[in-house]
Amino acid sequence: MSAKTKSVFITSIFPVLCALAGATATAIFGWLGNYQQANISYKKRLHNAY
């Protein structure tokens, strides 16, 4: 990898990869939060039903 190729990678591809990783992490944590909240609500409804 030449110095020019390395420079192009760092300035153009690396930020895109970081943005994709951030968006993926946000989506996963958002889904997990929603899943946990739904699970808690479901357990509360089951507990209150009896």
C-alpha cells in the first residue's frame, strides 16, 4: 500500500466505515432496548392478570 493509497483510505473510506459501524450499533442497541421494554411490559401484564 503506497502512501497515497493509505491517505485515500483514511480520508474517504475510514469515515464511511465508522458511520456504518455507529449506525449498526445504534440500531442494535435500540432494538435491544425496545425488546427489553416489551418483555418487561408483557411480564407486568401477566403478573397483573392473576
